[in-house]
Amino acid sequence: MRGRKVRVARWAAFGLLVAALSVVAAGCGGGDDEGGASTEIEGLGTSLEEIQTLARDEGEVNIVQWAGYATLVDEFTAATGCKVNTKDGATSDDMISLIQTGAYDGVSASGNASVRLMTTGDAAPVNTDFIPNYADVQEGIKNKDYNSLDGQPYGVPHGRGPNYLMFRTDVVPEATDSWDVIWDKSGPYNGKLSIYDDSIFIADAAVYLKATQPDLGIENPYELDEEQFTAAVDLLKKQAPNVGEYWPGDVAKQIQSYTNGDSVAGTTWPYQYVQLTAADPPVPVKAIKPKEGTTGWSDTWMVYSKAANPNCMYLWMDHMISPEAQAAVAEGFGEAPVNLKACELTKNANHCAEYHADDESWWEDVYYWTTPVADCGDDRGEVCKTQEDWEAAWTEIRG
Amino acid sequence: MVESRVTRILLRLGAGVTLAFIYVPLLIIGLYAFNRNVTQAWPIENYSTRWFSVAFHDEKVRDALKLSLLAALGATTVALVLGTLASMAVARYRFFGREVITFAVILPIALPGIVTGLALQATIIDVLGPLGVSFGLTTIIVGHATFCVVVVYNNVIARMRRTGGSLDEASADLGADNWQTFRYVMFPQMRTALLAGALLAFALSFDEVIVTIFTSGAQQTLPIWIFATLARPAQLPIVNVVALFVIVVSIIPVYFAQRLAGSSGLTGERPKQGAIAASIEAEP
Amino acid sequence: MTSVPVVEPPPRESPGRRLSTFFFRHSRVRLGVLLALPLAWLVVVYFGSLFVLLLSSFWDTDPFTAEVVHDFTFENFRRIIETPVFRDVAWRTIQMAALVTVADAVLAFPIAYYMARVASPRTRDILVIAVLMPLWANYLVKAYAWRTILSEGGVINWALEPLGLHFDGYSTVGLWLVFTYLWLPFMILPIYAGLERVPTSFLEASADLGARSLTTFARVILPLAFPAVVAGSIFTFSLTLGDYIAPGLITNEQFIGTVIYNIRGEALPTAAAYSMVPIVVVITYLFVARKLRAFESL
């Protein structure tokens, strides 16, 4: 009898616990949907001097970045008293997840992350009065739709670059100028292709189809309707068995496979190209923007709206667009700086020219990463595939 | 020896093959710690010890090592307390749900780390976040302790089943209170089991990476530092140095633990006795 | 004249003793005190967080921001059941887990037997340390070392080259080797413990009854050691089932862990729903293992 009472009591307690947890879980969960146009972050100073003082108290800043972005860190720490801890993100989705854990103060967001962060309120608008170097940023990059809302800047531009086609010149003809070596003409290189492991790569397939199948009518590789999307996904599914490696933002993996010859052609960031050509002995690779154009990215440093160290983050943002840091990262990563004063400081005097920092026409067929949305933005209406669709398709493509 | 000579030779061969399989990759890791080049090519062309000094001077390595040690100590302590309490309850009492407890204790180590990690992270962000709890050493310890409890629990419960409760009862009959019984009778019996469990729990926590990725926030334990550094092309050799260092240093505690545990070994088995006693013992 | 011993009243009991007496008389309460902390831990911390995760498998996501929206739906489960890729990945992972378990059992048995029954105590001590040592070598470093071993210019191909053979290491076979390697110590230890428990008298009796080595092995040792093998298999099976780091390093193929990890940011509810698969598989495996008495051999 006592055993039964005990049993009933136990089940009742368990049931209560379940109910309590349901209430808790129902009340919580999901993101923060306070948009807020205020640049106020708890703990942020109200003047530049106050920010600098508070930063010394904070003593550290935790940043999510693309591999290789943080430069002149020691100089920054010496000048501001903020220790820098970086975490490399593999993909934009990865970066958003990391920011949403609440453990980081800021992120170098590409377009396909920045817009979402602005919408969810995880990124806070910035008060550019507190960022002296902001004045020197190229006008053409300010107040774009991926780094601002209604004229209010939500971050500080970092730099931009294309996703290159990189190939080993000892295997692939040096004169190659088209993406077809990883799509239709990948025959001799099957099993040795190196492809970026993220759903955003569907846009690269779309870029190729834009040139090779014009009757699909693809204009913007991120706004794909049913027909265009299916064509891109089919192309990727055809490519999948030939891919030697899908590299998930782990640049060391791709660098090692190109060095070993396990990969001979694929898509890459300028950083790997710089590392491979600077290696000892240098690896024979060439990286180009093919004639069909390419995807690319224009990145923005954003501060987390609930950052624990907002003052250090503001100082960091100012640091990364200073001419010295811009010059260092532009050459170290292989991208175009956004503060053209850096052009005088680069070791290679021609860096800015080579990387087209000031040549807007070169960027016309570089399609910056952005989040696919249902609204096609033209007369097709709301029939385009969303980020959700892209994610689901990518899982299927990977098999 | 019951086994025939042929069997023994075959066994020795099989054991040798397995040992070789285990240790060749570790030796390769050791060799790469002395590799001069940054890229891991084979065969190794140049040898050098320069990465050792780089590693020793790296502040992040020391911080990560410290955090890992603290987390492992914390997780092992939690595991010791919870595991001992639970095993004492299950070994000595009969009650409804006894089997379920063993099941529930094993589950954290049996379920994939990514599930545990995701679950804990979701809880920390959604449920504990609003309460002001954030990622840090505590969340790391909690994450590790979930699967460390079972190794202590298993060892202690096996030992308690083997020793039986009669000595504890006798102690109570002689007038000892709970604490005295525990201190003078129960604890000495389970000491080596606790040691074995603690050592294994420490090792599991020290090496854990998947659950830690989800529960550490911006902090870096040693495995997380290794994970981040392996992804940085210029710093690969430092990782091999650190790995070699950990392997070599850990010989010390493992060796001493094995000596302390005596010939019964770290698996917590009682020393081999006569055949009949042993056969009685074999019954759970 | 005999002196009558003065009987002093018994000393006032300390609170500790009174508590102990209370516990002695009310053993259920003592049980409750013992269980309170572990149960609270398990239920609140572990099962509580599992519950939070699994609850989200019934929610939906915003198609743009991927934030979790509290609209109850079965869509996530429908998706993982109907979409072929989820089924293929699950099946592939289970197969790999089984193959790894078999390989580990085969590799572990000889050395475990040697350690348990043939080796001298001194050798046994050394071997126990030797088997435990790899647990201290970092899992990631081991996986990366294997990446180099399996590569085109790595140790395996370097050794096979004179024979004119070639091994494509970055494949499912390569991954199988890596998993087998990583989890081997987890299989050796329980089997060793289990074999140690087999009484020598049984083996002698078997020989006395006229059985030769192989028969003794098959009909006496193996059945007695089997629960220990199952106990070890719990680790090898479940560790393979959820791993995503090693597969990412060695192959392109997706496994349950990789899918959950990749979609966790964008489609957390689907990831949560998909994690029901390994949960169900593991729980089933544990039930079977318990029936086979493996829990006593862990």
C-alpha cells in the first residue's frame, strides 16, 4: 500500500515537473525581437573618452570573425587595454548561432548574416560619432542595405572580396578563365574538387547558370524562383559525386589538401591563396575571378546588442578601419580595404589597384553574399526561395 | 595456465597487433611534434624542437590548460559525490525505480554528445539566460559532469555488489553512526573503485570537446583551443607539441593510480583468489 | 567488600548520532537523502535540458531569421521521415556504428584476454597503463593525425607504394578505420574486466570434460564474456552514432551528427526532431544491452 502511494507521489511530482518545464520553455525560447533603433547598449559610454576609460575596465573583447581577420592585435591591446579573443566562424549561419549564445561581443558579418542580425535585434546600431575612423570609409560602402536600416548604420564596413576559382597550375591549364572546370568540364578533376560547404554556394551555381543558361532568366543569384532554383540544385547534385572535399570554413583543411594535391580546383577565399603562395615552398596555384562573375562578400563589423564588453568592441571597430589595420588585413587576407588611406601603407604599393578597391565596375559581377528571401524584389512577386529552402536543399545535395 | 601454447602465442600476436595499431598513430603525433615545417607532409623532412618553445610561450595554451584542469577537477568532484550517493542507494536498497536509475545514469554517456550539447546550450540560453546565468566554467563543469557520473557510479556499484552489505551492518551493530561506518568501513572498501572512477572521469572531461563546444561560450578549454588552432594553418605544429606533452605528463598519474590500486588494477577487480571463491564472486 | 561500579548516565547523544539513529530506524528516509541529490541532478539538469530541446522539435521557424516560433507543428517530424536524405544518413550512420563495433570487438578481444588470463601481473599492470594512455591523447589530435596517415602522401600509401597498391583514405573505409581506432580503449577495458571474472575453474572443468581450446572458447569463454563485449559496444556504438568531427575531417558523407550540427542554427526544431533518431536508437540499444546483462559488466 505504501509502495503504491509512493509510486503515485512520484508520478505526480514528475508530472508537475513536466508541466513546470513546459511553462518555462513556452515562455522562453526563440530570439530577441526587440528591434530598437537606439544605439544604447548597456554599459556603453556616452563619450569617446568615457568609452576608452570603460574599455580599460572591461579588459577584453570576444569576437566572432572570419579566419585571419583580426590584425595588429598586440598593438590594439597595448593601446586600449582590451585583450582580444577570437573565434573563427565556419559559415554565416555558424556566426549567427555563436552570437546568439550571448557569449560574444561582436562579429564580422557578411551580408547573409548582417541583415538577419539587424532584423532579430542581435546587432545594435552604431553611433558613428564614437568611431573616428568611420569618416574615412569609402562613401560607396556606407549605408548599404546590408549594413544599415533606414539610414542608420548598424556596423562598420571591414572590407570586401570575391570568392575565387583557385586551381593548381600543374594540373589545370593556366589559361583557364571559366567556372566550367568545376561544373561541366570537371571530368579530369573529378574527385579533386574543393567546394565551400554552405547553402550559400547555391548562388555560385546560379551565377554559372546565369551565363550558360540565359533562358532561365537569372538576374540576381540570390533571388531564385522555383524553376531557377531547381536548375541550380540539379547542377549541384550532379557535381556532388565529383567533389573531393567540402570545406566548412576550416581554411587549414583546404590549404592542406591543395598542398598535398588532394584538391586541384575549387572555390576559395583570398586568404587561402595568400597562404599557399606564401608557403615554403610555394604551392603552384592561381586564383581568378572567372568570366561568368562570382559570388563575394562585403563584410561589416557589428556589435552585439547585449555585449558584455561594448566599449572594447567600439574601440575594436575603430581599430579595424584604421589605415594601419586596413592595410595589414587587406594584404594578409587578400581583400580590398574600405579605408583608402590604407593604400599608401600597404607593402605592395599596387595592392589597392590589384584588388580593385576603388574600381566599382569590377565589382559589378561580384554578387555579395546576402540572405535569400521570398520577395524576389521584381515583378515576380513573393515566389522566390527563402533561406529555409536553401538550407533544406543543401542538406539534400550533400546527401 | 589453462590455455595451450598455440593459443598463448596467437594471443600474444593478436595483442601485439592491437597494441601496434594503438600506438603507431601516437608515435606519428610525437614525430610531428618535432617536425620543422608547418604543413604536415609525410615523410617528415626536417626535424626541430622550435615548436616546443613556441608552445611554452603561448599564453593561450596556458590559459586553456588551466581551464581544462579546473573543469576536469570540478566535474570529477561532482561525479564522485553524485556517483557515490547514487550507487550507495542502488547497491544497498531495494526500491521502485532501481533499474531506472542505472539506466538514467548511463544515458548521458550513451547519448551522442551533440544531443547533450545542444540540449544544454538551448537550456542555458533560453531558460537560464533570463535568470542571469551565462556560459563559463560552471556550465562547462555541468556539461562534463553529466557523463562523468556514470564512470564513478559503475565502478563503485560493482565494488559494493562484490563486498556485500554485511560489514556495514556489523559496523552499525557495533554502535557506529553513519559517518563512522562510512569512514571506517565503506570508504576503505570502495577507495580503489573511487580512484579508478575518478581517473577515468578526469580523463573523459579533460579530453571532451563536443559537449564543451556547446557549453563553454567564449571560453577555451584545451580541446577547444586545439580545435581552433588546428584550423589555423600556421599553428598546426604547436598542437602536436601540446598533445605530446599531455600524453607524456599523464603517464605519471595513471602509473601511480595503477600502483595504488594494486594488482587488482584500475578496473576495480578484486585480486584473483582461489577458484571456488572466484566462482562465487562471479555471480552478480 | 565489593565496590559497586557507579553507573553514569549514558552521555547525551550528539546530533550526529541522533541523526544516524533516526536514519537507522527509517531506512526509507536514508534512501531518500542518498538519492535526493543525484535524482535532482539527473531530472532537473539532464532530463530537463533534453526536454527543452525536444520540446523545440514541435516548434516552427521564421523562414528569414530562422528564429524559433512557438507554433505547434509536426512539420519537423514529417520532414525527417519523408525526406530521403534524412533516412539515408540515419541508415548510413547506424551501419557504420555496427561495423565499428564489430571491428573493435575483434581487435580488443585478444589483448583483453591476454591481459586477463595469460600475462604475468607485472605485464598486466604495464598493459593496463598502455591501454589507458591513449585516452589521454586528445581525440582531435588523433583524428587529425589520421587525416595525415590516410592522405595521398601519408603513411598508408607510402607503405603500399612499393607493392603497387593504392588506398583512397578519404573514404568511408578510412573513416571506419579512424572510428575503430578512436574507440578501441573503450572496448578493451570492459572485456578485460569481464574476462578476469571468468573463473579458472570453469576452464579447467571444460578441459577435464574433454573440450579442446576452440570448444572451450566458443562454449565457455565467449558466452561468459559476451555481456562485457556488449557493455563495450555501448560506447563504440553510441560514440560513432553522434560524432560529427571525425566524419567532417575524413569524408564528405553526412552522418547523423553532421546533419544535426549543420542545421542546428537554421532549423533548430528539425535538428531537435532528428536527434530523436539517435536517442531512440540508443535507448533501444540500452534496453537490449540490459537484457544481455551488460550493465553489470560496464
